[in-house]
Amino acid sequence: MLIEFEKEYMDKYWKLQRAQWYNYFEDENYNLSEIDADIYDTVKLFNKEIELIDRKSKIASLLIKKDLVDKNPLVSEVRNRIDNFDNYSDNISDDIKADRYQYKLALSYKMKDDVKKLMKARNDLSKQMEFDSYPELVLITEEIDLVNLVHSLNEFLESNLPKAKEIIKKYNIKWETWFSDLSRIGVTKNQYDPIELVDQLLKTFGFDEIKEKIQISFMEKGYAGCAAELSPNDIRIVIEPINSLDNLRTLFHEMGHAILYSLNKEEGIYKILPPSQDEAMAVVIEYIATMLLNFNETDREKIFEIITLEYTRCAISSLYEFDLWQNPEQAEELYIKHYSKLGIKINNPSMWASDTFRSIDSVYVHNYVIGAMLAEKVFTYLKSRNSCDYKEWGDWLIDKIYKDGRKRSFKEKIKVLGDFI
Ligand SMILES: [Zn+2]
């Protein structure tokens, strides 16, 4: 039964990976809800049929539980509608569309009801399955402890907030222009060749042989960067043309995903990584690459300023989100309460609804913060063990984290570095 499930599930999993990619980056128009419905049929069929006897059957049952909610036609229909901004952009003038902040604000007003509807559907379905809430379902199916996680998020925020506030002041960063302000921190004028940096990164760890599996395209598609595995050994990255240190940071981040996908030797459902491991390990490479590659010192410091800002924002975003799931009717007040911690003026709290981490990828943003916490621990640990033999670092990453995908839980894999998830 498990073998049948695995085969059927993987076929549909890859199909969805490809359809999503082609819709985002190749202007295709695959019907994602149809593929979701197909996956839903599979998990419904095998739910209760899988006997819990070993690690693999446990993972199968966790995937099934999550998809019984996320691929439920009610959820999938609203989620996929929100995933395409064209569904909300009628009657928004070109002037407004030209201003990123104003455009997102205009979308927020139009999306808000759908976002609330999606939250409610996910929560109701999770409760029907005897979880306390949707966030609990997500974290249990990821094998992460909610209490431990929230504690770590608060700790991270407490230690990084003072630094973040200083950087915000130093560069006069505003909430309305956050992302363009980050690009402003370090503009690059062709002094770094991204492909050379990628080669250097792979060479440093002794990962040269995976280079041919990874295809990188530089294009403006409205995304800072994105990486995906479309089928085994077909790994792609799309990233904005490199004009800033923030773009370079994003390149290392996407390479972090790509390395993780290429060095995962598993097949079948162990190949599918929990989002926590996937996202956190991307942040780890982003951090280590910035430490190890050839940058001038000022640029390196600036990239770390951007890293501090981004992951402090993510920590606030995730704590806001956990609060929001408990008090959805206070979305606007809570938005101001949480984000004001950055020490900047937060106008237009209605903005909350257009944040994709509240809808398309909800209960996800904490994974970046897990990565930021882990990055420092991995760096310190490897430095103390292997000093500057970076090939040994690469071997450690392969052996302890990459090669066996989801065969062991992420928590188990990083246990040697602390118990924070
Ligand atoms: Zn990522």
C-alpha cells in the first residue's frame, strides 16, 4: 500500500512543481487547482490505509494530513486565486501599479475577504482533524515543537532588534520602501561576477560536480529570486539581474536551495523536504557564502546588515502571524503592535492582507528565522571542528544534513547544534 501511495504521490508532486514553475516564469497557464484536486483524491484514498510501522509510513501519514487540508478543494480554490494578482488588479490604475507599495495596498483591500476566508477554511479543516489550529497542524506535520519555536523566535528578536533599529536609522529605512531601501544599502556596479561567485562557492565546499544540474537565469519577473526542483536533477533558479548586494545575498540564498536539492540522494517521499529544512538551509548557505567568499570588508558588513534587517523582520512577521491566527479579528491592531517594534512608523495596517506569508505560504515565514539562528551555530561549530578546511565543511553538510533528505527529521539532524525547534 505504501509503495503504491509513494509512486502515485510522487508523480503528482513533480507535476505540481513543474506547473507552478511554468506558470510563474514561462507564462504558462496550468490549472493548479486541478492538480491539487488530483493530489487530494490520492491522499483521501490512502488516508487510513497506511499502517504506521516505520519512518516512511510516518512521513506518508504526515504528508497526507497536511494535504487533506491544503489540497482540499475549498482551500485550494481560494489559495490559487490569491496566488494570481491579476484576479484582483481590475480597476487599479497604472499610476498606482507603478508604485510597489501603493499597488500592494490597493490589492490588500481587495484580497482581504479571500485571505480571511482561506484562514478560516484551513483552521476549520484542521480542527475537524483534531488539531487545535492550522498552525499546529503545520508544525506537527513538520515535526517542530511550537512552544520551543516561539521561545526561540522571541529570543532571536530580542538579541537582534537593537542592531536592526540602528541599521534602520543609519540608512533612513522606511516601511513603505523597505525592499528598495535594502537594495540601496549596497549598489554594485559589475564588480562581482555572479557566475564566478557561484563557481567559487561550489568549489570551496567540493561541490563542483553538481554545477551542471543547476540552471540559473537572470530576469525581472517580479521575484527577487526563486529556486525549484522540477524533476530529479532538473534544478532551476530565477533571479533578478545583479545590481545590489541584496541581489547577491539572494543569489547565495537560492544556491542554498539548489545545493540542498542536488545533494539529496533520496528518492520517493524522503526526497520531499519539510519547508523548515528547505528554507533554513538556504539561509545557512547565504550566511556562510557571505563569510567565506571574496568580498571587500565593507561590502561583507553591508550584506550582514541586510541579513540582520531581513531576519529581524521575519521574526516579527512570524510572531505577528501566530498572534493573528488566534485573533484574526484584530489583524490591523496586531500589525501595528508587532511591526512598530522596528522603531518606524507603520501606516496602513490593512497591508497585512497582501503579504503572501498570510495566504499562499502561511505558517512559513518562521523558517527563515530558524535558518538565521542555525547559520551562526553551523558556522561556529564547523569552524571549531575543521577550522579552514572547507571541503571538510562540505562533507559534514552532505553527511549530516543533505544526503538523506527526510529520512531523519530536521530536528534530529541539527540536534548537535542545540534544541531550538
Ligand atoms: Zn528561500
